[in-house]
Amino acid sequence: MCSQRSPQCSENQESSCVASSCPPFTESPHSGVMMPLFFRKQKQSGEARKRLEYQMCLAKEAGADDILDLSKCELPEIPDGIFSTCRVLQKKVLILHSNFLTQLLPKSCQISDLSALKVLDLHDNKMTSLPVDVGSLTSLRVLNVERNLLRSLPDSIGDLVQLQTLNVKGNKLKVLPHTVGGLRSLRTLDVTENRLQELPQELAHVRTLEMLSLDTAGMVYPPRSVCVEGTEAIQQFLCKEVGVEYCAPSQYLLSVLENSAGEGDSVDGAPVAFQAEEVEWQNKFSEYERRKEQKMLEKLEFERRLDLGQREYAQLVQQNNTQKDQILQSVRQEQSRLDKGLTQHQKQLHNDRQELQEQLKQMEKRISFRISNLLEENQRQKQSAAILKSLDDERIRMEQLMAITQEEADNLRRKEVASAMQQMLSESYKSRLLQMAYESRRQEMVSQACSSLADMDHKLQQIQVWQQLDQSKAISQILQESEIQKAAFEALQLKKDLMHRQIREQIILIETELMQLTHLEITRQELDTEALQEEISAQRLTLSELLQQLLKDKKQREEELLDVLRQMDAKSEANQENYWLIQYQRLLNQKPLSLRLQEEGLEQDLVSLLKELSAEKYLPIFAHHRFSLEMLEKMTPNDLKKLGVQEVGLQISIIDRAREIWRLRKEKLKVVDNITPNELMPSVPQEVEPSAPQDIQPSLESPSFPLTEVTNRNSECVVCLEQEAQTIFLTCGHVCCCSKCGDALHTCPLCRGAITQRIRIYHST
């Protein structure tokens, strides 16, 4: 149909592309959706505002075309400047589709400003009506109001004598106005998706109508049978009803030229100019068809060459893919082999790592167990009132010892006591001189003086000469000098004091635990393991605090013993002969607590049990009640609580250990009963073994062999990596430096904490 009309179209006619059977403005993102009657005014987005400003600037530029496109700008109403722009710039096409418009005219504008428009596109809006004076747009060729909310068309629409396309699809029209008969240039009319049941008879006067689209299902007039046959049948039916002879649209000349707008319909024939123009258009169309066929042949040749090139390219690609697959296969095999070897290596490393971590966990458990025992023991010593009472009793006993009887003076073993004093003093001075020599050697090594070796040898020779002194001369000197006797008594008193010895043992144990914790922490850092790191740090800080407290307790105990010594010195008579020798002999003859308790009838296994659990303070209670292992085996924790043992954990430990020792003792007795007399003699040496508590004790005090290797391997100084770690840093508790490197540091090299105190560790050989 378009090819039949093409000779009748003018070159300068703007509507030549919209007069076909398919309306140009029918596409929409929400096609076919019924719009609601009432809707909320939507706010314009930033992108839509930018588009509006850009289109307005584009329309006002010099050399701009006759089209003003404001589609998809989310406009709730047409801005005032649009009408003035169309009037001043004589715009021919106004596109306003896909907005939120409810009316065409703003309040302050006139429709006459759009008199120059030839195309007006308003589809996909929310318009409920058109302006009453829309007929004043006499130049309008195309009017598209598809998918709006129109319920009726104004009567003035019949004044649009140049209108060629009218699209009212997708509205709510029930009738068409009778004035549509005045649309003498109308070629296309689309009224589908409306509520029309009848067409006006005046539509028969529109002789140029070539395409009429409507919904045939609901049509009453013309009948449905007529509507189904198409536009020509409908027009014939209407012409018959009106009494007008039907003529085909091709017999009428559509007045599309501006100079022919006022001419009437012509049936008799076309002017000579029109015939010449038609011949010219036919020639142009033939030339167009010829060029089109030539282009088609060129296109086919190009496609043939392109297909040949694509086949060659496909072969090359296939060869390349084959080579690539072969390379990938070889690379994949090599990668698989490497992955397999790497997996095995990683598995081996993982197993080694797990084994080492398991050893470290076992070491952590043992350290945690020993730390908990230390904390419980320290808590027991702090909270026990029996310690204070024993100190008071000891102070009273020491005051009573100050009185020296004549019998003790007569029984004084001068030579024996003096020999013991000499041995005690030599041991004390030897330890001090060795420590002084070690410190002197360390200072001289720092200064790197050449004379250090000679001085050190001289001092050592002096020590050896002093050790080789004649025994009788040392004894006579001790007998004559009271100050030396007093110093020997002081050293023996510190050695014999139970509380001082317990504090020293706990300090040594805590130093050992701090060394092991430091080695464990360094090992974890080397393994790049963060698990339980906070727990290790907390244990280390707890031990360092406990060590500081024990050092204070040790110093306090030494001051208390020194006060007792001063009191003894103040109360001693000036003319008392051999006063300190007698005191030394009395302290030397004093039996240990365990020996006294054993003489009182307490079992050795029970004494060892209480010592193992650090419960020596309860030995007098057990000796007073004459307890035995058999009695403890039948007791409960509540029974021990009534006797004065307040610690719940200690109650359970005492009973469990007693039951274990008693069970082992019964098993040994059964074995002895089952042995014949001939077998008894060689088995006697095997039965004289340490008791069960002694067998269990080493397992609690020392880690397993692999963990010892880990400890010894990491015990070097982290600064010089040559000497052993010999210094404890407080308050962090790390044991990671030798004495030489530790003296030069102000912060711990492991945790970067400030060093407030350094404690030297002397390893016994």
C-alpha cells in the first residue's frame, strides 16, 4: 500500500513517513497497560531534569531542526516556555510522549502558539481530554494520543483539514464526534482498544481514508460482518447508508501541498503538472529498484567472500585450538604432577606441624597445671591463719632460746660446732665470691679490657688460697671472733627456716615456669600460630606478679629473721662466753619437722604425701590426731574440713592420693603373699623401690622428652643468639636475654614492654 501512495507524496512533505498503515508513534515501555483514572503527581528525577534542560538547549541552538523532543522527561505539565519556543522558532514537530501530562494547555498559554505544528505526539501520558479549540491547529498533519485516558474528542477536531493520521488507540472513547467527516485529508484512523460500538455516518465523507483500525468484536454499526472485511467494505457500507457514491481513495488527490490546501475534491482528472510529477516519481522509483537490485547483488558477493573468509578463519581457529589443547594438556599433566608432589609435601608439613602443636599443647597443659598448683599454694599460704600463729610461736621459741643455761655451756662441743660454722661460712662466702667474680667478669668483658683475665685469675687464686687455709687456724679464728660466729648463725638460720626455704623453692619453680612459657611463646611465633596466645600471656603475667610478691615475701622474711637476730644480740650478756656457738649448736641439733613427726608416729608415706601437695602446714594436725593412710582412705572431704583443711581441692587431692597409695600397698602385699620362699630372696631388692608418690612426682614436675628438646633448643638469647637466657624482665615476665644483652635494654624485645626490674637466674651445674 505504501508503494502505491509514494508517487502522490511530495519531497518536502513532513508526513510522508507517517501516512503508511503502521502509525509511527506506537512504541512504549508500558504498552497495553490500562492507566488508572486518578494518580499521584510524581516528582521529576535528576536524570529527567537533565534531559529536559539538554533538549531545550539543543532546540535553541543555531541551525537546529524543526523538531522539539521532550519525551521521557517525567513532565507533570508542559512548561510555559515550550509554547513560546514553538512560536518563536516555528517548530514543526513536538514530541511529548512518555510523560505524566494530564492536559495539553497550561493555564497561561494559548493553543495558537502551536499553529505551525505539523506533528504532535502525546502518546503514553495521562490526558483525560483535548483542548476544545484543538481545531485551530490547521497545519497539523499527525496527531498521536495513543494510550491516554481520553473519554471523548472535541467537536473542533473536524477543523483539522490537513490531518492525515489520527491515532486514538488505547483510550476510553465510546463515540466519535460527527465532525470527523470534516477531516477531508485523513488517511489513517486507529480507534482500537476503546469502547466504540458505532461509527458516525459522516465518516463516509472522508474520501481519502485508506486505513481504518478498530475492534470488530464489539461493533454494532456497521455490523461485525462488514467490519471484518476491512476499510473498503466499511466505507462502502457508510456511503450506501448516507446515499453517496463510493469512490476509491486513490481517485482523490490529497491536498498535502500548502498551495493546494483550499482546493476541493477532484473526480474528473488530475492537472498536467500532477501527471508529469507522477511520471517523474515512477522514473525515480524504477531507478531506485534498479539500484536496490544492484546493491543486493553486491551484498550477495560480499556475503560469499565473507563466508569464505570465515571458513578459512574457522580452520585457523580450529588448528590453533588443537595446538592450544595439546599445550594445555601437557601443562595440565605437569601441573597435576606438581600439585601431587606439593600436596604430599604439604601433607607431610601438616603432619609435622600437628605433631609439634600436640607436643606444645601437652606442654601447655603441664605448665597450666603447675601454675594452678602454684597459685593455690600461694593462696593457701596467704589465707592461712596457721602461718601467722606458727611465726608467733617461733618468735616466742627464739626468745626462749636466748636464755643459755649452764648445762648447755658445759656441754658445748666447741670444736665440732666451730667446724660446722667454718663449713657454713665457707659455703656462704664461696657463693658470694663466685657471684662477685661472675659479675666482675661480665663488666670487664663489656669494657673489653686486656687486664680482665689477669685480675680474674688473681681473684680465683685468692679464693683457692682461702679454701686451702689450715682447718685449725679457721676454727680458732671462729672461736675468737664473735662477729664471724654471728654471721655463721645467721646463714644457718636462713638455711633452716622453713618459710624461707618454701619461698626460695617457689621462686625457683616460677623462674623455671617463666623460662618454659617464654620458650613456648617463641616457638608459637616461629610456627605463626595465634591460638592460645592470649592464654599464655595471661599465665606469664600471673607468674610475674606472683614472682614479685614472693620476692617481697622473701625480703620481708629475711628482715624478720634479722630482727630476731638483733633482739638476740641485744639480750645477750656482754660477758657471756661462746654465746653464738651455743646458739649455733642448738639450731644445728634441732631436728627437721618431718623427722620429729615421724618420731611421733606419723607414717613416712603420709609425710611425703603432704609435702608433695605443699601442705606441710597441716603436718602438726595429722600428727596430733595420729592419722594413718588407712584412716585417710576411709575419710571424706567434710571430715578433713572439720579438722581444719579448708581448701576443697586440697581435701580431694589428699584423699585421692591416700587411696592410691593404700591400693598400691595392698597390691604389693598380695604379690608378697603369692611368692614362694625360694623366690622371695632375689625379689627383695626389687621391692625396695620408691613409693608411689615418688613415682608420680617426677611426671608432674618435668615435661616429656620431646618437649624438653623444644625447650633446650630455644633457650638462647634472642639478641645475640649465642649465650643462654639468664635474665627475667619484669613486669612482663619474659626470659629471653642473657645478662650482657639484658643490661643494655630498656624494653623487652618480645613484647616491647618497659623493663622495671631485672632478675638474674643462676643455673646450677
